[in-house]
Amino acid sequence: MSIVTVNPATGEELERYQEFSQDEIDLRLDRAVASFNRHRMTSFSERSRKMTRVAEILETEARTLGEIMTRE
């Protein structure tokens, strides 16, 4: 089954996404838990460095991300 994003003003279909199977969901959740467990063992300085990089990416991609958020 597909998940469809529709522009409510025009009824235009914007995107179509495939649903994940339960196995895919479980795999992704397991990977997230493993990633969190690794991340929580890092130093504050390492976490700070990563968050600074996230901020840089968000600032660089602000226009594109804003357009996506507006459509969604």
C-alpha cells in the first residue's frame, strides 16, 4: 500500500511513498537503538561537534527544507 501526500488546496498528488513492512520497521528500530547506545557513550565534545554539524547542514539546506515543510 502507498502513502500519498496531497496538496489540500489543489488536490494535486505531490509524493507517493511505499509503506514499510513490519520487518523493515523492526530493523530500523533496532538500528536506532544500537545507534543511540553508541552515541550515549561519546563525550560531550564529540556530541557538540556533531550537533554543530547538524546546525550547519540545516542552515545550508534551510530553503529546501522550508519548502518541504510547507508542502507537507
